[in-house]
Amino acid sequence: MQKFFKIGLAKRYRSVYFGIHTIQISIVYPTSAGRIAHRGQQEKTMPHVPIHSVAAHPSIQARAASYSLDLADRHGRTLTAAGLYISLVVIYGWFGGMKFTAYEAEGLTGLVGNSPLVGWMYTLFSVRGFSSFLGVIELSIAALIAARLFNPVYSLAGGLLSAGLFTTTLSFMVTTPGVLVPELGFPAISVAPGQFLLKDIGLLALSLWIAIDSLAALRSTRA
């Protein structure tokens, strides 16, 4: 029995860990009077230690998406601007080349002949002659816009000429018969010439954008 009490006293301060708390287990032992004395349990709370969460490493998909967005932000404006320039060059090159055909020349008579702005030019040129003259202007505009690669002053001139040309063609919506479709009521317009002319609103906006962009580039090079 005495050996049992010695072992108990030796293990009196043994600690058991549960989570973040330390519990000291009391030992029951007899007193000299033969009575049993109790050491009450004492619970001691360890100081709170903050646990910092560690952010998970981004997945491969997330990193790929982030790289794609960075790439689009870095080169997207340049590619978009180049696409806008090229699109107008293609349009003017295609339309300008068609102006040298009899088919295109005859198709212009209804638009040009009813316009007070340019109708008088048929007194100076024949139908084919005016169409060829317009073709030269359109091919020249295409060349000026493409020359943005060398100097923005060329595309500035091309953008302004293009804006003037599309402003003129938009005026045909007022002077050309057959644009409106009265039996359908407003805002119904015919496929041709109504919708054919309406698209020039977007081309006018593009022409003005090219002129402004070229002006900004010209000013930045001289700054």
C-alpha cells in the first residue's frame, strides 16, 4: 500500500493535453490521520495563439484565366485598333475596285442623280466617268488609312475624307426615293436603298474614330 502511495505522489503533476487546454489531474492520498484529502482539479487555459490561415494555391485553371485576362488587357487594345483600321481599308478597297465596272456605275445613278449635293457632277462626268472618279477617291482613302503604319498624319487625312464621304451617302436617305416603306409605316425602310444606306452610320463613326486616334498618335509623337 505504501508503495502505491509513493507511485501516486510521483505522478502527482502529470499533465494530459486536450486541444488547447492543459488539465492537471489531482492525486488522492491519505493524510497522517488516516483521512483522505483531495486536491481539487485545477484547469488552466493556455494563452490563445492566433492561427493564421494560409491561402490555398490558385489552381491551374485560375492561373490560366488570370494570364489570359492580362494578355487581353495588354494586347487587346492594339489588336482591336488594328482590326478597325484593316476593316475600313478592306471596305474601301473592295468598293473602290467595283466602281470601275459598268454594273456599279449604273447602280449609282439613282443615288447620285437625286442628290442636290453631288447630282450636278453628272454634268461634268459621264455615268462611267463619275463612277471611276469615285473609285479613285475610295482607293486613295484606303491607301491613306493603310499608311498609318508609316505616319498617323496619313490616316488622319484618310479618316476625315472617309467621314465626309459617308456623311454625303447618309444624306441620300433623305433625297433618294424608295428609302421608306409607307405601307409598313415608320420606322420601316426598304432593303435597298434604305438599309444599304443606313449601315453608313457605323462606317461614319469608324471613320471619325480613326481620325481621332490618328490625331492622338500624331500629338504623342510630337510631344
